[in-house]
Amino acid sequence: PKRVYIHFSQHTGKPAKPLVEKGAEVTIGTKIGESDGFISSTIHSSVAGKVVSIENYPHPVVGSSVSCVIESTDSDEWEAVAERDPTHMSAEELVTIIKEAGIVGLGGAAFPTHVKLSPPAEKSIDTLIINGCECEPMLTADHRLMLEHAQEIIDGAALFQRIVKAQDLIFSIEDNKKDAAAVLSKAGAQVRTLKTKYPQGAEKQLIKAILNREVPRGGLPMDVGCVVQNVGTAYAAYQAIRFNKPLIERVVTVTGDGVKEPKNCMVRVGTPAIDVINFCGGYVGTPTKILFGGPMMGIAQYSENVPTIKGTSGIIVWQHAIVHDEGPCVRCSNCIDVCPMGLMPTELFKLVKNKKFDVAKEYGVLDCIECGCCAYNCPAKIPLVHYLKYGKSEVWRLSRK
């Protein structure tokens, strides 16, 4: 891209602190943002060029936030790339490299990876699961990565296993990706093939499917002896540890009936969506909706100039997006039947609509993973996820008072 807009908030936790000012010269991999606390992440330049401003700019998740705008010089100069052997590195050294490289979970949540790899001493980890199940329908980024970079993913996973001292390392892949499963198996990985269904790639559902363990309400996978990492995260960590490459690019699926040439692209962080779409042949007709993410959990964007961030797994362009009017609940219980967390979305929706947030908390609104199954199956077309997301945010806001 000719110009990138790199946000300092691209991850779960506190935004990074800017380290550069207008006029600064940067190369690929220059650290431009320092992590601000334990649950935070560093940010690096994805291009070589000049910082033209530090300003508020459209953000794909939070609407708008502070970003570093860099004009590219089209140079391939990296900050410091050198091959190194991690064989004798300690777990602490490996975690430090991962933290400094700004590695976050690439399955969607963008949770800082160094935090997930640093469980408390009393939390013993016996199983590391590498998630090769696509997080949503239509997205094929992980599938493509497994086919083309299987060995690097396996090596990155082995480094994760060393860090958390897990006895078992399991690669989970859905049964519609038999070619990826075969490639990983041939390379020596222990692969578990799972039924293709949504949301199979969610952490808690994955742990239940593979190990028949249930993560308790409000708990984490480490509470049942597990750590789950995405295949893209394992690949990014391998690149950071072996070659000193920070996380400045990722695979993004570009698809939908509104783009001419759907494909998977390796995209630099901070690239405007329109640049990626144009690389894929441009629009088919006039788009009615652009989503960042997948069709179930993706977030509609108000501008084609919104830049990608570390958690951007897909860009979907719809030429014919259907907008439904919300109708009255008909008490059919479809939403209850399909909820993978065993919640009652219809009741939570009413509680949130009536601002009974304390009762909604008791009914488990914070356990909602926002997968969208309830809204997808609602005959009244009630935007249940919108209500539940609002309810969750209000519960958290009120708890901080």
C-alpha cells in the first residue's frame, strides 16, 4: 500500500503508547507503539516510509481511534531481520520475544499471546490445542495457511508446547479440510478431525469436542488444563522467534458477491480495505455492505477506507445485502435450541431491552460468545446479538462504578 493507517488499539487490553512523532523515518518492523501494561501489545510499522501524522482515524471495531499514518517509500528495508536458532532458548526468553513482536491471537479476539502463554503457577497445563477450524463460514485464511506453511505452523506450535510445558499437542481441523489435515499429519502432527459445524472454532466448544472438558462459567481454558492457539498465531510466533519478524501482516480472506476476484491475501496491517478490494479486482457493481470478519460475527463498516488490524480475518463485500425489519418475539425458542453456550437469548433480550442488567448478568449474558446463531435462526429477525452485546457492555460498565 502507498499509505497505511496503523492503530495503536488492535488487541484486547490497553492500547499501545505511541513511540513516534510526525516526521519520523521508519522501516518495516520499526516499533511505533509500546505495550502499556501486561494485557497490551506492541505495534510495529508494516511499511518503510515516513510518519505523516498521528491522528484519529476510522477503526473497524471501535469506530475511531488514534492511528499512525505512514507514507510508504516502497522500500523493502526491514528494521532487523536475522535468522536464529531457538533450540536452547528458555521459556522466558521465548515469551519475551513473542511479547516484543506484538503477537496476538489471530483467530479473531486478538488477545495478547504472551498473556495466554503465561498461566499462573497453580494452573497446570497438560494439553495445547492448535486451532485449525475456521472461525466463521466463508473464511478460508487458516485453511490456506495450513496448506502452504504446515511445517512453520508445527514448529511454532512446538515452541508454544515448550513454553507451557504441555504433555499433549493436538491440531484440530474440521472434516471439510481433509487436504490440510493430510499435510499436517504427513509432517508429523497429531491431528484430530472434527465435524464441520459452526461455531466449532470457539475455544470452549473446541475443548468440549476434543477433550470433553467444560470450561466453567467465567473461567478460562487454563482452568481445565488447556491452552488454545490459532494456526495463524503459531505461524506468526515462529516467524518472530526464528527470524525476528514482528507481526506486521496476516492472511485475510476477501470474498462475497460484491468483489470480482475472491482470494486469500497476505495483507500488511494498516492497509485500507479499498486497497485490498482493488487488489482483488475491485467491486462488482455497487456494494451495499462491507464486513470485517465473517458473515456471522463480522462488523459492518461505514467507510471503505477503514484499515485492517491484526484481528482482521476477512473482508466480505456484499452487493445484495438483505436488511430485515425487527418483528415481535413469537416464543418459538429457536434461539435457545441453537445457542452453543446453553443460554436463553430470548429472555436475555427482554431483560436488556428493559434495562434489567443485574438480572441479565444472573442469566449469563457475560457468557455469550456473540456467535450470531440466535439471530440467524430468529424468524422475527430480532438482532439478538446487538442486544446482548449492549447488555454485556452495560454490565461491565456498571461493575466498574
